[in-house]
Amino acid sequence: LLLKVRLWTSAATLRGREFCSILNQALRDDAEDIIGHAAAITHALNAFCVTRRAGAAPVRWPAAHVTYRGTALPREHRGFFVVGKKYRAPMFLATSSNEDTAVDTFLMRLEPPSAGQAPPWQEPVLWRFHLDGTKPESARCKHLNFIDKTDGTVHGEDEYLYAPYSTFTVRAVAWEAAPLVDTYTLRYHTIDLDVASDNRREPLELPSAPWC
């Protein structure tokens, strides 16, 4: 199990891509020739993320009950994320308890949105994942775990990892007219999500997000 977590957090690359990116693409594509290999690794990582297992160590919950993720979102997928939409995310979602990490470490890496990207116009977005802090810790979220410095190989990101097909509901969205993040500019979309406490209690027929 620890080996799989170290693979997930490794900064080593293959043809310019980290392992976590390659694994998530395999899960999204769900292609017959590779999904079996991806599923074997995913099964082990799920054992780490899913904290309902017997004897699981307590999760170190973020103090504000919010985790953050900074990514690019193709403009064509904006219409999926409307207030009240409940969906599943068909991949592992790496988030941070530190908003500055999501912005300064991840959004700052993005290329400016352009028509030449595939898909085109990949715009910066900050995702805010809201956990229900009113629930007891044992029921707050059963498919999320914290990766500390003893688990992984990349430190300082305060990473919280959601299991594939975790369920979220869109709480709020704010679209920037001209999104751009660079050395001098911070303009990005924000999407606020409510995190389901237990994926097993959510409908199986929920739609899958086209982008995460």
C-alpha cells in the first residue's frame, strides 16, 4: 500500500508526465487494453483513501473543513458545472488544505488559455471542496485521506486525496470574464462543491464529470 502511495506522489516523469497524471488518464479513458492494470493500482490506493476500513488511522482533517484544487478547465465544459448538479469524478482528485498551494503551485504552472490547446481554451479554475464539519469525524467523509510526509515522496503540498468516483454537488460557481494566471495576474474561475460523506449512499447512475 505504501509503495502505491509513493508512486502516486512521485515527481518522476515519463515522457514529461508524472505517474498520477498517467493513472488518471487511464481511469478517465477506461480503455480495455489498459484499464485492468490501472484497476490493480487503483484498488490499492482506494484502500488508503477509503477510511471506513477496520483499524484505519484517524484522518487529519483540514481545520477549515475545506480542501482546494487548482486546474485548467476547458471552456466547453463550463455548462456541466451548474448549481445543484450532483456528479461523480471518475479519477483520483488531489487537493490541498492550503489555498495558496492550489494557486501558487498549480494554477501558476498553467499555460495561458488559447484556441490551440486540445481541448481549446483551458482556463484556470480554483475548486473548493467543502466537507461537512458538523458531522462527527468518523462520518465526515469516508473516501478521503491525508498524505503526510511518511506516506509520499512530495512534501509541503498538504495533500488530501479523494477516491475515484467520489460524489460532489455544485454549491456555487463564479466565472471570470477573462481568466488568466501569470506572474502579474490572478483571475480564475471558482467552483464550490459540497463533498458527499459516503459514496456508497449516493445513486450509482449519477453523471460522470467531463473534466476534474
